Amino acid sequence: NENENENSIRYWLSGYASLSKAKLSALVLATTVFGIGMAPLDGFMTLSLATQAGILLGTTIGTGLTICSANSINQLIERNNDSKMNRTKKRWLPSKRISVTHAKVFAATTATTGGLLLYNLVNPLACYLALGNLFLYTSVYTPMKQAQPLNTWVGAIVGAIPPMIGWAAITGGIEPGSLVLAGLLAAWQMPHFMALSYSLKDDYERGGFKMLINIRPDKVKGVILRYSSLMLLLGPLSYLTSITSPYFILTSLVPNGYLFYESLKFYNNPNSKQARNIFFLSLKILPLIMILMVIHKTSSSHHLF
């Protein structure tokens, strides 16, 4: 509520939620928790309950804070662009409801606190992955959006790293299984964001962003179909890396096959309605696939939840 008292806690929590892109941050954090849930737990189960609790809390809170920082820095860089776009002009920075200095302090505080929690309560690898991803998002992906359309591919790498953070928190390493989780997120993001961009072409133009839909709109349908087809490999790859049972090969074909079918329809007849269908379908199938993977997780790896 814009008329809320500026001295109230709710007012500033609302502002920090806007800076952090709260819904997006929650989705990214969910993929980190997914990484925790899919990691082999042999070593983790030998630790004391206090150490286990510290790792779980440190991972979720620490990663969550670095995500909030990354989104805040992104908005600091893009605040002038955001003020020209219908989708973003009501955010707190472009609408000047929060000062640039305040936003910078929030971004620095969350990054520092998040990094320290990960380093001290979890392990150095989880910390380096989180802070490295923050750098990739803010210093490569964000400026690249105003330069050329390969930014979406860089963004897919950014979105692929959070489950690796969760996995690394449990095992202390990067294994083939964590790379499969990263591959899932990277592949999923392409039809998701390309379908979204189809409806935001004019808004991106106003904001000065060089997205594929603006530069080479004829290529969008092929990208959506290609990466939807890659999703079909998730079941076999998960089984080959021993993170799921063979049953996941079958069950994963249902959501991934449906996404491929809808992407094929879009390829043959690109239109806004079908792009919206793919976008909303992608939002439904990601949590479904993650749940199916946890259900079919190999018994030798144990279950955290």
C-alpha cells in the first residue's frame, strides 16, 4: 500500500520484497532446497544434529540473502530501463519509493551476510557458488541484456547454479548428479523465458533490452522446441548418474512430453496464446518434475524429506 506509514515495518518489508523480486527469489530458493533434497546423504547423516541444522539453515538463509542481493543490484543497474516498462515501472526503485543509496546498502548487507553464513555454517564451495552466481547475474547477464540476445543463455546458467549450491552444501562437491540438476534448470528456463518474452516484445523495446524476440523473432520458436526436446533426456540422464530409479524415465515423460507437444504446436503456429500456454505450463511442470525426482531418488542416497 503506497499510503502506508514510512516508519512501519510492513512498509519497508514491502520495499525489500520489491527490491528482492520476492516471488522470483522464492522460486530460485526452492531449486536450492531441491538440490539439498536430491544430494546423497551418506556423509551428512553422520554429522551431529546441531551441525545438520546449521548446514540446512545456513544454506537456505545464506543462499536466499545472496539471491535478494543479486536481484537488488540488477534493479539498481536497470532502474532507468525499468521506469519505461509497463511490467516494472511500479517497482520501488523506478518509482523512487526507495533511494538508490538505501538499495545499495541493502544489496551489500544481504550479499555479505549471505556469503558469511554459507562460508561459516556450510562450506566454502557453497559460498563460492553463490557469490560467483551473484557476480555472473549482476556483472555479465544484467549488462548483456542491453547489448545482445545471448543474455538469455547466460541467464540460464545463472538459474542452473542454485540446485548445485544445495547439493554442494550436503556433499561438499560437484558431482555428475548435481550437473544433471543444473541441466534441468538450464533447459527448463529456455522455453519458460522465451515464451514469456513473446508477450513482452514491446515492453522490452521500450526498456532498451536486446532480447531474441526483438532482434531475431523468427528464431524463438526453434529455441523453445530445441530446449523442450532436451528436457526429454532428463529421465535417462538421472538414471545413468544414479540419482533416480529407472521409473523416473517413465514418469518424467508425462510432463516433459506434454511440454514438447505444446512447443511443437507453437513451432508450427507461433502465436501469443500458445506462448502463454507454454509459459504457464512451464510454471506447473517444474515443481512437478522436482517432486517426481525426489520421489524416485535412489534408495542408496537416502531421503532428507
